[in-house]
Amino acid sequence: MKKVLGLCVAGIIATTLVGAETVLSPDGQVAVTVSTEGGLKWQVQRKGAEVILPSALGLQFKGKKPFGEFEVSKRTERAIDEAWTNRLYKKEVVLDYANEVTLELKEKDAPNRRLDLVVRAYDGAVAFRYGIPAQPGFELFTVVNELTTWRFAEDPLAWLTVYNGFKTSQEEAFLHRSIRSVGKDQLIGMPAVVELRNQKVALCEADLTDWSGLFFKAPPAQPADSTVMEAALTPIPDNDMGCVIARAPHLSPWRVAILGDTDLELLANNDVILNLNPPPEGGAEAFDWVKPGATSWDWWTDSNNSLSTELTLKLIDFAAEMGWPYHTIDGGWYGYARRPNHGPGIEIFPRKDFDLDRILKHAKEKGVGIWVWCYWSALEENGVEKVFSDFERRGIKGVKIDFMDRQDQWMVRWYEKVVRCAAKHRLMINFHGAFKPTGMNRTWPNQITREGIRGNEMNKFSRNVTPVHCATLPFTRFLLGPADFTPGSFGNRHAAEFVTQGGRGHRYGDENDRRKIWAEEIGTRAHALALCVAFDSPLTTLCDWPERYRSGKGLEALRALPTVWKNTLPLAGKIGRYYSVVRETYDGRLYLATFGVKGASFELPLYFLPEGTEWDATFYTDGPNVANDATDLSVTTQTVTRDSNVKVTVAPEGGALVIFANSRKR
């Protein structure tokens, strides 16, 4: 094996670092090289081409001088070849196939401190993490800076989210821009999707546990022939101690680069995020009580001030009617009746005029589970264990926790405390106001989804949730994991005529405002239906109101909506332009979703259908009058086989959803 690896290395390495250790992917196409001479560096090559040029590595510790030059004292190799099942994902079987090398590094000169580097090479990704071994002087240490850099040839364009500070809900849009255009005081979120010559690379992190969350930044001075991104660890708030306080031995999160020739290939390679996280304690069977599904919701069209017992009962009835297993009660069920969700210090008990016991009894009779919303600091002040114990006693199924807006080490630890306590009480968690996913949902499957996305809720306030934005998300935010985008509005408008809910007179926060000025979204009805299938979230929050759903065409597409998939096959896509995907359900149906920015008509080959079968296909497509009315939808059915070619027309800002059911042998 070593001889074969040596031959592969000779063929792939175009620029060899001095004093180098190389890790190859199983197919020999990806190489990660680590050098110790002249400072610790790393580089990545794929198919013989540079992806990441030689870039710095290292950590800076408070009260300790910088590391000197290292030498490799030991190299340990491990081949990873595993398959595991995940019933809460976009596919049932996940392959974990990589080569891993642990480099034990030691300073050449006194005090001969040690640092480990664990490197993995997948066929479609690379990852590394730092290890701080137990050694004198590191019984308790503080990391004040991470010295990792990512250097790219020339000045590539990238799809980036940019923030003006560390406190953020991570809900900005991904914009196509130069890395060099980012201000020196700004932060770049994850993933950063960088476009190289004939290749793509998405930079992110995985297994963020007891560490500080990572941003990127662009240094004010760039090399003449290349572009650098630097690590920016989130500091501990209101504390000049640093970013990470821990005891050795300790591991950092993984620094990950997802690789591909195309945008679509990035999607094929993003299993790495889950694979870099440990499996759940007690195995997957310990979380067999976690149930995916769709949920109705009370907040999007009105506001917290409209919340009442009778309204909630009505929404539970609608969820039962639609075959959705959940209803989510948002802010307003506890605390004050007016503006109840904007501040800590509120006891988490139902308002006197909100009959939670009656609601839970009715929901149980209807077979609908209840989720409740909580402000994170109110949850902490009331005691997580105490509140969750009460929720379990009441029969609540999940908790939507909001407004953390941080990813410092304390908050990262708090997330784990919450999901661990929730698992004890058989509660599912949906983090809002949250940092990006890093694969926690593998270790803690009860953390079923989270926000950290510019989702549909922003249509209440802004015009920025556009079809272009939606077409970036499969190749950016959804690379990292599920997101609670809250799709499915039947208030569909073209961008040219879209006005926010507030712009049409809805006064959010006015407890006396009972006018039905409902929120709307940009895009056609078919576009909205397609997003409900194309976007990953085992808990899918469907945003709209029963009255508007019942009066609109296409509601049958959302009945008993599946939210997890046995298989997923991306068909076509271009970031910021369009996306098409086929998904297989566990009960044998197939869903095809496509959406985009510009209109198109195309012949759709059905090669993904099994041979020797015919299917009843229901097509939800943009209607003939959709140019004038974005709600116009055509619903047609036909019998199809693998050999069928069907014509699909997608309008500008439009989409299509096709459901293949009732499979039978020909």
C-alpha cells in the first residue's frame, strides 16, 4: 500500500513543500501536504491542480511564546471505510471513506512543546484539526488566536456572507464578490464558496465542541500574486482572556474544505460534515423517539400579539387535517401579552389567558405533537433542567430556542448542555438565532434542525429573500446541514410587485392590530412548492395560514409532506441560478423539485425511475397566466415510465414539483 501511495504522490504533487508529509485520498486525486520547515504550513491539490496554496498553520496561546520550528516525531496512519445509516437525512446510507494521518509535532528547540495535527483526505474533501497533548504548562491553557490561513491563486470570486461583528444570527445573503473586497473589520461566514479555475472549494468547520466558533477575515494587505483568508476565532464576550479556555488534552474543531469540479459536485461531497462528528452516545437506537415531519406555525402571517388559545386549536386541527405531525407555538405563549419575546427575565409559564393544558390535551387527541418557543436567556434563567422536566411532564415534543446570536466558547458549550438535557427528557431542539451547523445533528439527532439562514420569515420585513437568494442556498448554507427556512407560502408575488407586510400596513407589535395583512413571498406558487421539497429540514415549518392554504391551488402537494429521504439525487444546478433534485421517500414515492431565476422549457428524461414500472405522476407547474399572477398553478396528471420524456416549463422566478406515486409493474 505504501508503494502505491508513493507512486500516486509523485503523480499528483505539482509543488512540493520542503520537509513535507502528504495524505492522499482513497482515489489518489486529492493530496493534503503538511510542511514543518520555515514554519508550519499546509496545502491542498486535486487532480494535479492547486486548490489551497501553501498556507500557515498554528495556534497562539496566552502567556506563552510562539511555537518554534517543529519536527514530526511520529506519524500514525488510519484508513477509514465505514457505512452508517441516518434516517433523519437526505439519504439513508452514508459512506465514510478517507485516509487519516496524525502527525505528532515537537519543537526542535527547548521547551520542546508538542502539537498534534490530524489530517483526513476524502475523495471529495479534506479536513484537519489541532490537538493539544497533555504536557507541562498546558494543564489549563487559553487560545488567543488561530494562525490558520487559506491562500488561493490570483484573486478568485466567491460566494460570501459578510458580518460587521461577532454577535450575529448568521442570516446574511450569500453574495458573489471578491475576497479582497471584504473590509478589514468585517467577518466572513460559512461556508465560503470559492471559485477557482475549473474547481470549487467550500470552506467550513465540523465538530464544533468546547471551542470557539470560526469566522474568516481578509487581511488588509494581500500578496501580489494570491489572496489570503485568515482565521478569526470568536472571543469570549466581555472578557479579555481570549477565545478558548480548556485543559489538555484537547482537540479543536475540524477545518474543512469540500471540493468539486462543479456546484453540483459540492452537494455530492458534503457528507463529510456529519462524518467528522462522533456517532450518538448509545447508538442511533437511543434516539429512535426522534420523529421528523412537517409543522404548522402561528407567527409568520400575523405576529405574537395575535396568539390565542382558540387560534392555536384551529392550527392544530389544520395540522391534523394535512397529516403534519406537529404544530409550533411561537413567542407569546408565556411572559407578557405584548412584545413577549424580546428580553430575558421572564418566567416560562403559560400566560393566564393562554390555556396550554387545554391545547396539549386537544393536540394529543388529534395526534399532533406540540413545539414551544423559548427565549434562550429566559430558558437559562429559569433553569434548563427544570423547564425541560416540566415540558416532558406536559407532553411537549420539542423546543424552538431563539436569539442566542453568538458562537463563542461559552455559547457553544451551552448548545451541548441544552441538547444533552433535552435528550434526557426526550425533547427535540430547533435552534433559532443560531450559528451555522457543524454536524451536531449526528451526535445529537434530537437537534433536528436550526436556523442560521436568511429564511422566509424575513419577507415580513425585507425584499431580500429573492429567487436568486433561494438558488444560492442549496450550494451554500445547505451544504452545512438542515435549515429551518420556513417555506411554503401561498401568498406568491413577483419581485416587481412584492411589498413587505409592514409596507402594506401591518404594524408588528401593535396588540390592537387585528387586520389580516398577511405576509407574502417572492416567487411563483410552483417555486414555493418546490422549495418545500428541495430544502433540507427534518422538521419543516410550513409558514402560511389555513385560510390561505385552503383557498389556494396546490395544497395536495403539501399533504403528509415527507421531510427526510431514503435517497437524494441532484440533477442539475448552478449557484444563484437554478436547482433540480429528485428525492425518494421511505414509502416508495419520488419527488422531483426544480426552481430557478430565469424561465426555461426543457425535456425532462425520467431515467431515475426503475425499469419495468409505470407511475402516476402529478405535475405542479407554473400556470399559463403566471406572468400576471404569481399564484397561477397548473396541476396535471399522467402515467409515465423510465422511457418517458416530459416537457416542463418553468417561469421566471418559478419552479415545478412532480410527485411520482402508485408504482406498478408494467
